[in-house]
Amino acid sequence: MRTISQYAEFEEIINRDEQVIVKFFADWCPDCSRMDNWVDPIVDEYHDITWYKINRDQVPEAAAENDVMGIPSLLIFKNGEKQGHLHSANAKTPEEVKAFLVDHISK
């Protein structure tokens, strides 16, 4: 996953004419660390989509404008529109993440 560190970069990425996945996280978040332990095979499986991560504490405006209340959260964007939002409560297992991606990824 590529890291987004500035709001302007976040805006440029989500406005692309292709789907992108953005994982919102924080360094202090234990659920985020747990997700890091199992998410790489899913990223590899969905390699046609570019994955990004953004620390919501470093870029709070991106989290606020996209209603990211809990972390980790996965959001899918295309052309500046949020196409899917997997809230932290439903992002605890690889199975939940895969089900979300199946429902929201354009084929």
C-alpha cells in the first residue's frame, strides 16, 4: 500500500478515473495493526486496484469529510465519489473485507 501524507495528494488520488482503495488507520490503533497482519494477500488478490493508506490523525480533514468515525476503515473511490465504505466494526476479518470488495469492485 502506498502512503498518502497530505490532503492535496488524497484529493488528487480519489479524483482519478479508476477505482482506488484507501485504508484509514492510526498508529495507536490495535485493530489497524491486526488488519496489517492479514491484509497483504487480499491486496495481492486485488492487484488491479491501487491501494493506499492514510493516517487519519495526520490528515484529519480527509477522515472528517468521508465520515470515517472508526478505524481501520476501507473506502473505495472513483472520480471523486465514494463508492463503498467498510466501517471499522465490519473490517475485523479477511472474510469481511473480501465480501466488501466483491460487492463494491467494478469488474
